[in-house]
Amino acid sequence: MSPVHGLATAAMIASIVVTATAGDVLTASAMRRIGDLDEIRARSGMAGAIRAVVTSGRFISGVLCMALSFFSLLFALSHADLSLVAPASASMTFVSNAAAAKFLLHENVDRRRWVAVFCVCCGVALLAH
Amino acid sequence: MVHSTMNARRYLVLAVVTLTSAFGDTFLDIGMKKLPLVSFHHLGTLLVALRTPWIIAGIILLIGFFASYLTALSWADLTYVLPATSLGYVIVALLGKYWLHEQISGARWLGIALITVGVGFVTRGPSYTEMPALVDSQGSRSVSAARSDDEAVATTAKVGRP
């Protein structure tokens, strides 16, 4: 892999990671704001729960970011190997999600969760071999 | 404040997230392998794929995955749900070996072991970070984690979670 090609691949993987993280964080933020779906369903029925989700601007933004991430993945797969792109983007997304959840969603990401994220991140990377 | 909001039904929802994701991806894989190779010049093949039973079943399962994933995010942290449901990667690998007869190398078994350890770690810990919430004029809730606890107690109502 030439240095230029290597940089291009890194940029493609980075764009997948950024858009996937944005999608996950926006979706999680939307669900936290909406509240417990089980309670909403008990109160307003399934239609009420679906309405609460699909009328949330954050949820729509999150889904758009997820779609962008999917197309970034397709684009990257047309230029680089699946065995590099899929595990690299999936494992890096785990780490970036943990950081984003800590600083943007203010979740309490304690040592136990960091260890779990690290284990899953390494495990996903090893699954490609 | 971090605490567990989990009960048997919620663990079941996490299991549904894990299983629908793993089986959905596997069904899509089987469906796509039964079709001719899709190239950028023949993208119409993707529309044909949408009418095949394996792809339809895969899409139905992935819709189930997304619904259960959203449900889980409504009562648990993102940093709890993602590792807790990562056993899906392990199930995909096992389905690949025992159903699709793919080879699993030593490195993959090590990866499977690491993911399992990660899942064990996170699921034994708390699942939800309680945050002060503002009640606005429409009665909807918004997160205000930047405030100190004292300010929050004075000016906001906490969201009660079972």
C-alpha cells in the first residue's frame, strides 16, 4: 500500500467512524430525551411510541448519519479490502462511541466500561484474521 | 449517579438485539451469496435481491434489531448497550463455522474470547447514568447534565426510572 493510498484508506475509515459515532450518539441522545419506550407504549400504545421516536429531530439526524456511515462504508469497500475496513471501523467506533458518550452524553464511563470497550475493540479486530 | 435499571425482561430485549443482529446479517450473507456478483454497472441486481426470501427475512430481522436497540437505549446507556450486545459478533462467527462451514482461525477464537470477557465485564456493572432533567413548557424532558447536583435539585425534576 503506497503512503498516499494508505492515507486515503485512513481518511475513508475515519469518515465511517465519525459518521457512525455521530449516528449512535444522536440516536442515544434522542432515546434518552424521549424516555422509557416501555412506559410510553403502556401509556399511548405502540402507535404513540413510534410517533414519539419518528418525530424526534435528533433521531432523524441520527438515522441520516447512520445512512451516511453506511454509504461511506460502501465507498471504502470499493477501494480497500473488507478485512481491513470492517474490523478497523467497527473497533475504532467502539472507542470513539465511549469517548463521545462520556463527553457529549455525560454517561459515567467508569473503568469497568473502558475495559469492556477495550476487550470488545481488540476482539473485533482479531475476528478479521 | 449510576445504577442498574435491568430486570429479566430488559435482559431479554438485549438478547433480542444480539440475536436479530447476528441472524439478520447471516441471512443477508446467505441471500447475497445465492445471487450473481453485484457490480457498479449492474446495480439493478440489488432490486432483485430485495425479492428473495433470505434477503426479506434478513431485512425483517434487522428491522426487529433496530426497534429493540432503540428500546434498549431508552433505559440504558450507549456505553452499556453496545458492549453488552457485542456477543452478536461471536454468534455471527459461530454461525459462519457451524452453518456456513467457514474456517475460524486461532486469532478469531481469541477475538471471540475477548468479546465474551468484555460483555461479562459490562453486564455485571451499572446500566444507566441518572441525570437531572429539565421539564420545559411543553412538558417534554431535556437533559441538563452540565448543572451541579445542588442546582439540579433546586430547579429540575429528576426522571424516575424503575
